Amino acid sequence: MSGYDVIVVGGGTAGSVLAGRLTERADVRVLLLEAGSGDPLPEMAVPPAWPGLVRSTANWGDLTVPQGPAGAVTPLPRGRGLGGGSSINAMLFTRGHRSSYDAWPVGWRYDDLLPYFKRSENALGRERGVGGPLTVAPADPLNPVLAAALDAAIETGQKRAADISGGLDEGFGPVDLNIVDGHRQSAADAYLRPVRQRTGLTVVTDALAHRLVIENGRVVGVEYSVGQRLAKVWADRVVVAAGAIGSAQLLMLSGIGPQAHLREHGIEVVLDAPGVGSGLQDHPVANIVYRSAQPVPAPRNNHGEVIGLVRSRDDRPGPDLQLIFVDLARPVNGFTGPEPGFGYTIGVSVMAPHSRGTVRLASATPGAAPLLDPNYYGDPRDLDAMVAGLELARRIGESAALGPWRGAEAVPGNPDLDLRGYARRAVASYCHPVGTLAIGDVVDTSLRLRGIDGVWVADGSVMPAIPAGNTNATVYAIAERAAELL
């Protein structure tokens, strides 16, 4: 195939941003390769339908390896198709608290990313971001059960946050959502589909990347397949934007990674890079589920319209827990919840986990499911924080403000149950994997891969530490900056 100026591997959040921004220059030829479909599923446009999307063809279907002594195996959804995770996620748009960027290298901290956050956003009614492709705003009105849960948090002594999505606030409040006129707005909706007719942009979907083509220490192209047809395409620059899992997997299939691991799978080592696939972080989540005393009103939005950012201990440098109020009963491993329409959930997630895990190959076959080990609670401080969050969730759940809605605690349901054991058994992924190709280790501060020329990485994999918030907004900011750097 003829050459391009830039090949972007992965048409998810970051890839959509990069394709849209780079082709603003008419003289730049960009090829975007996406393993999934180019046609959105109808359910993607319907905000309350997102839980079903994780069981659809738009999800790779990954599972973690068993976690800890409880052996919990949890799905770790990641998007497959244009828009990637932004096409199947729960549509929360929050920058993450600024304190959680203090561990990032100089030049990549909150204040450094702030112009790129602003560039992506059009925050309705606020000056936080004006004119960006993404229109973000809280739900209005809130689902009544979630409004009551917000009142309950304030009743228990928590702060009412003015803007919980902006990165500066702590407390509880309505979170910004990627919902516009009642429909999901994905990265593909905001950045890619409006510019698909640009002459400099070529999009190939159902295109599974096999490996980077490397000659004389430089990446010069990509080998991929569409169906049974294998192809190679050449470019001056290649940007890997397949997410924290897919990008690490592609580099290892290309011979870039821990040499002993690559040799186990018969892969010729091009560059011994121990950091590739290491440093995986995710937000673990566990839920307190209540039976409702009256029917929960039918959801109009994303089910989770209110969050809180709090500290598990007073001496924490910033908020390290998120609580999310959900207008349905979210399933928990091994526990039976209430009947549909008669339940609600207080989810608890550790926002500043100390634990690190890995992404590793299960085989050298492109597209094979990798081995994912987030190592939840590998550091006991994370379990301590989770237990503190579950205790707070119970205090909020038992408050008077939720009295008209509260039937009984359904999960775990036993007030004497050891919450540490419950947290181990009930742990699930909040679907925020990051950190497998971190800035300062695998890539430099310009997002160039260290040790190999001609290739950049621009997605959640480059995060050196996970932000204290849902990660999609940060991926947008990284991609906006990457487009400028390129």
C-alpha cells in the first residue's frame, strides 16, 4: 500500500482525537487502523443501555487472572470499534483530582494538561472549557433516588462540591456526562465522524494490527489483516493508540518488551524493554447494594449521575476514594441482588491504588486474549482504603435522607460480615487500565518510544500513575497534546 505521513493504530478515544486533529492540516495524510467495526451499535446512542454493551461485539471480552486468595476473576471491558471505550463506557467525564497528577513527570502534571483538558471540552454554563468538541454537563434533573443519595452524603457530614468533575474539588456532587440531547457522545462522534470526508484521512476498520514493521532500529510501518487478507503499510511516523492493554500487547508482538517473556513465546527480541506491559494500574471497585422500598424511576442517563471524592484517612495528600451512586442494583460476585427496578447501589472505588500489575502475552497470535493481572490489593494499603470507603458507603446508605427509598441492605446484607473478606470477594474492575507504557520509562516526555525511532504512544498506557477520577477525560487531554507534539 502507498505510504502515509502518520499511521494511527487504534480508533478509540485517543485515535479518534489524533485522526481529527492531525488532518486539520490539509497536507498531512493519516491512516487510522481500528480492529473493530466502523458501524456503531444502536444501543451506543442510548445512555441507560451501556451495561449491555460490555456483553456485545463492541467489547474485546477480556477477563483478569484470579485476584488474590479469594480468586476473584472479573471482566475488564475495553472498547472494540470506532470510539473505543468512549463508545461503551458509562459516560462519566471527570478530570481526576489535581493532586493525583503530582507523581507525573514535570511537564505532564495537572497544570500542564489543563490547556488540553480545556481544548477538548465545551462545559455548558461554565468557563471551565468553551468550544471544544465534547459537550459535557451534569444530569438535570437527577434521578430522585440519586438526588436523595446526594442529600444523604451531605447529611453524614460530607462537603457539597461545586464542580466535582473539574479536578480541583472534593466532596459530592453531580458529575459531568458525555450525553448530548439524550444521546451518548463518543470520541468518534465528537472528533472523527464529522471529518471522515477529509481527503487526508483514510479509516480502515476490522483491521487487526499484527506487529510494527521495524527496519534498522526504526518503525517504518504496520502489518495488519482484514479478514484473511494480510497487508503492510508504510509511514513516516506510527502512533500506537490501542489503549493500555492493546498498545502493550502490540509492542510485545513486535519484539519490544521484557526479553525473557518474549522468548517464552518465540518472538524475536528487537528491544529489551522491561517496562512494556508492567506498571498496570486500575481502579478496583466494590459495591453496597440496597433493596428499594419503592420502584426506582426509570433511568434517563447513565445510571451513575452523582459521585464523591473523599480521603480514606485525614493524612492523605488528596482524595483517594470515589463513591458513585447508581440507580440500579449492580451485580456483585457470588451475591444475589434485588429484583430489577427495586434496587440501587453505592459503589466504592480506590482512586489512588499503590498496587501495580501486568499485561502479558498468552500467545504470539495477534488478537489472542492477553493475560491481565491488575494485582488488586497487592499492596495492603489499597484494601485498607476500600474498607474505609465501604464503611462510609454504609453510613450514607443508612442516613435519614435515603429513608423513603431504603428497603434493606441486599449486598453484602450481613452487618457483621468482615468487610475485608467481602472486599476481596466482591472486587471488580472500574474499567480504567493505565500505565503499561509509562512516560519516563517506556516513552519519553514527548511520547516517543525509547530505543526505537519513528514511533510514538498516545493513550492511557502512558499515564505514570492513575488519576483520581474516571480516566477517559485524561485520555482526551493526552491525545490533544500528542497531536500538538506530532
